[in-house]
Amino acid sequence: MIGVNMLQNLYNLHSGETCIIAAPGPNLPLTPPEQFSCRSIGINTIYRYPKWKPDYYVWVDRGVAEVVPIWQEVIASYSSVAKFIPTPDFDEAKGENIYRFKHRPGIDLYIGGQLANQKKALTEFGITYRRIWGAALQIAWWLGFKTILLIGIQHKLGARKEHFWGLADYDPASDFYWEELDLLDCSHMMRDVRILNISEDTYLSEKVIPRGDWRDWRKNESKNA
């Protein structure tokens, strides 16, 4: 396990850079993560994608973890990947390259002077989020990324169980309201960051996150290459 002091060494490490955040939606194969040369963050069951590993991984969902033995699978697949998990929520999770960040209880992502781009955000202030997107975007902000590209977002009504690897065998919460509220709040809060949804076959409204063309960002054409 990596302590707080080591976590602080990552603050603003990627200042001004571009990253992708890869989600495990059923449309992920239409924007394969291995086609991008920029830095990357993976979330949730993205670890089941066989051809690629992200630079960072974020997991916050206690509800799913209680049903699926997900942490054992994550550790087996991503032992060398830097993993951000919240404390105290998952203090029982053990393994290599774990960075524990502070989860601040509540639903208000905005607290004056304690936004996620501050150095103390992940260790002293903590960050608040409702679902995984709120956590992943704020961590990307803390790492210094200025362009964040989202792939693997489908958000089709009634299709919440669908993933690139198949149907979930658990009963997820209601369709995407809280995820999209996190996305919207982060886009408003992170004014100095460009966030684009470059997923194909996506149903996420452009009023939540603007669209972009993934072909403009793939290898050899990437604006971050």
C-alpha cells in the first residue's frame, strides 16, 4: 500500500496533458482504448478489457463490490496499475500500488477553497461524489489534466446492465441520473478543463458533456502525441 506522502507526489504530475477516461459501456469496442496514445484512467469493470491497461484506475462503488468479488479481480489484473480507492470506504482492500484518497461524505461537490484541483484535496479536504464519474473526473483534475476525453459511455435508457463484456448479474440502480448529475456538476466546476465525450453510439446529452470525434485523438493523430 502506498501512503499519503507518496500520493502527494502525484499532484499536478500531468499538468496541461490530455487523458482518456475509459468506461466499460457496451459501445467501448467502437472506441478501442488501445488506439489512443495519451495517458489513461480506467473505471469500474474496465479491467475485463483484455487488450489494454490504463495508467490509473479508480473504483468507488461499494454496492457492486458487495455483490461481485471485484477487488480480487482488480488486484489480479492490475497489480502494476496505480489504483485510486477511497478511504475509509475500502480500507480493507489490500494489494500493490494502491493510492488511498479521502472520501468526503455528502452530495455537494462544491466547497469554496477545497476544490479537487488543490494539492490537499485528496488527502486532507477530501472529495465528494455521487458515483464513479464524479470521483474519476476530480482525480483527473487533481493530476493536472487539462483535456479529458470520455470513452465507453453509452447511457442508453433501460440498458444499464449492458457492458462490453456482457450483462451484469446484479441489479444496478436506476438509469444514469446520478452519473449524469456528477458529469454535469464536474463540467461546471472544472472551468479550466476541456471535457469531451468522444464515445460512439452514445446517448449522453451534449447539454451534459460536449461531443467530440474520437478520430481526432487516436494514435498518430492525437493532439497530445
